[in-house]
Amino acid sequence: MKRFTPLWILILVIAAVAVYLPGLSKYLKLKRKETELSQKIQELQTQITALRNEEYLLKTDLAHLENAVRKELGLVKPGEIVVKVVEEEVPAPAENDTENASG
């Protein structure tokens, strides 16, 4: 029986790397994806909690409901007067105008 020579050991190591390396890189890629998805799930759960709290307040707190309706739908009570302030934009003077005025 022949002994394993360093050449055969090297060939076996290269073969093992060739077999397992693609699987390892795919595993690492899937682990990164799992981490990203876990983070996204956590963000969505936070949003769900906030929306449930908002739903509860809208169903139980009339003042909160009134504020939401006024803000989102722009509704007013009978007899109220709505005043909207619209600011005019004043154009900035051009650089040529300031040079001509001074000289």
C-alpha cells in the first residue's frame, strides 16, 4: 500500500475547497439577506404598533379624532372662520441690478 504523498493531500484539499467554497459564499450571502430582512421586519413591526396606537386613539379619544379630521380633511365647525396666510415670494435682486445702481 502506497503512502499518501503531499501531492495527493494537496489535490484532496483543492477538491474539498472547490466543492465547499460555492456553498460557503452562498451561505454568507443568505445570512446577510436574513439580517436585512430581520431589520425590515423590526421596522414594520414598529410601524404596525404606531398605527395600532393611532387607531386606538381615533376610536376612543374624541379630541384626537377632531384634531386628525381638522388637520387631514380641513374640516371646520359651523360658525368658524378659516384664515389662510399666503406669503408672496419677493424675487431677489439680480447681481446686474446692484452693479448698475451703484455705478
